[in-house]
Amino acid sequence: MKSTIVVQNLKCGGCANTIKKGIEKLKDISNVEVDVTTSKIVIEHSDALNLNIVEENLLKLGYPKENSNNTFKTKAKSFVSCG
């Protein structure tokens, strides 16, 4: 199964790498593709995956879901990944 999540603060390859590494560690995920130009993350996963867990992890990494509260703290977290 594939799901797409659009996030905020995704600016560069460093951000994409942080997201990919952080999300691939989660259970039931087989592949993660990150598109910097569209801020889309495409996740291949089993039916058992709860997407809320993925979204929570993205928020912890500094990449809140589109139209979510984007605080200074989350912006700062994402900025650290930029390289």
C-alpha cells in the first residue's frame, strides 16, 4: 500500500535525508521517497501501519504535516538538517 503525506519545512536534500532515515526505522514501512520540490513523502507500507505514528515522527523531526501548526521549535529542528 502507498500513502502520501505533504509536509512543511522541507527545503533541501539534507532535510529529505533526515526524513527518509527517520521514517524508514518505523515498523511496517518498506520504502520512503521524498520529493523536495513538492514537499511530498510517499511511503510504501503494510495495511497495519497507522499513519498517525508516521505524522507524529515527522513532527518530532521538524516536519509537520501540511496545514498543521508549524511552530518556531519545529522550524528550528528542520533547519538543523539543512546542509
